[in-house]
Amino acid sequence: MDASDFDFPYLLSRHAVEQMRKRGIPAAWVHRAIEHPDDEEIDSEDPSCRHAIKRSRDFGDRILRVIYNAATEPLTVVTAFFDE
């Protein structure tokens, strides 16, 4: 499922689209991480960016980290990846 498959309320940077495709991360997982994170962190280099952290069995019990710019309207997803 990608962002065109449902009402995805965020912008995706070109980098985010490329990385989500490369890493097999559906837009629905990104949406879930932002809306219902298990934890959130402020980015150490850019305080306008947040890290939404989500663990799920859907992810193979891995931890998904979604970095997004909270200062934009709508939010802009910068990247998404699985923590090692």
C-alpha cells in the first residue's frame, strides 16, 4: 500500500519515497507510526524534526523509525527506516 491507496495526510519527501520503496515500508506503517508512536524523540540536529518510533509484529518485530518535519503543514516525512 502506498500513499495513493488511502487518504495519506502527510507530504513525503523524495528521499522518504525512495527509502520506503527500497526498504519495503508501506505508507500505512508510516502513518501508524506518526499517529500512534510508542515513543517520540526530538531530532538532535534539527529541533523541528521528530522521530516517531513504533514496534509492531507487522514489521517482523522490528522497530520502525519515521523522521518527519513537524514545522510544515502538513507534516513532511523526511525518511523511514528500521532501527538495528
